[in-house]
Amino acid sequence: MKTDPHAHTGERAVEAADWRDGWLGSVANCPSPNFGPRPDKTDVDLIVVHSISLPPGIFGGREIEQLFTNCLDWDAHPYFQSIRGTEVSSHFLIRRDGSVQQFVSVNDRAWHAGRSCWMERNNCNDYSIGIELEGLEGGSFEPAQYEQLAWLCRVIQARYPIRHIAGHEHIAPGRKLDPGAGFDWIRLQQLLHWPNQCFPDAVIPGQAS
């Protein structure tokens, strides 16, 4: 993938990114215990976009952070009983206001993809970076989230050999539906200027399915 190394989204330039052991210094770090080592000699070449809100459709609370750090009060809302005991994580979370949190070092394997496959490779957690967008599955997302997602993708691609970006729905079809129909892949491509082949089939006009 060829991108302009000096391109930037928003006010923060890609070349100014400060990485330390897989942690991005310019965003809030909130370490999750839910991670493990990547397999040896694994190229981290896929970004997976997710959506999450807890409880569903409710934004702005600390429940997502609590879920990823195993601190969620399962009795605080009836919905939480359906996910009780779940241990999950993602590398990054982008809130509705565009603020970014990191939960797992990119050098490590976060637990975000589950049973999955991309380009005939199983276990996407092994070789992917998970980015959660605060939002309802199938719903719309905020302009600030697209701006920050594009910036974050550029920062990641400048350091890791990213070749593809896909939604959870694309790596686990029939099992997952996020981020869903409300996510604007064309808008993301326009912000990133990455070639069509980096994106899932059928999400970019003119791309063969």
C-alpha cells in the first residue's frame, strides 16, 4: 500500500506519532488484562473496525471501559446478563466525540475478533488490530469518529505492514453485523486515500465482489 508519509487527518501529523512498546503515547491508555502474545513471525496487516455501545444505544458512559477491563457490574442493567462473564478487549476505542482510548498494546493479541477468517486466514486476532467505534450496530457514526479513525489508521499503517481493513461483519459473516449498514466505507476511503483492494469487496463502488 502506498500512502503519503506526510499526510495527516485533523491537526495531528502521522510522523509525530509516539509509539512505545506498541502503545500510542498521544491517546489515553487504559490497559486491559484481556490479551495474549501474537504467534511468532506474524505480520500485523489487518485493521478490523467494530461498533459497540453499552447498554446498546447508550453512549458516553464508562461501561465499555469497564467491560474491557473486567470491571463491569453485571447486575447494573438487564442487558449485561446476556454477556455476563465475557472477557473481551480491543486495541482502540473511538468515542462519539472523537476521543481515543487504547486498551491493548498493538504488539499483543487483543480479544476482539473471535471466530473469524480473512483472505483465507483464520483467527484474525492473531494478525489484526481491533478498533471499536462507540455506536449502535447498523447506526450512524459521528464526523469526529471518521476523522480520528482515518488518523489512527494512518498512524498504524506508518508503523505496521497494514494491507487490508475490514469490518467485524466481513471477517465473521453471519455471526457478526458490526459496524453495519450505517458505517460509511466510502467516506473512510476518501479520508485515507487507500486503494480499493485494501477494503472489503462491494463496499467501494466499482469494486468487484
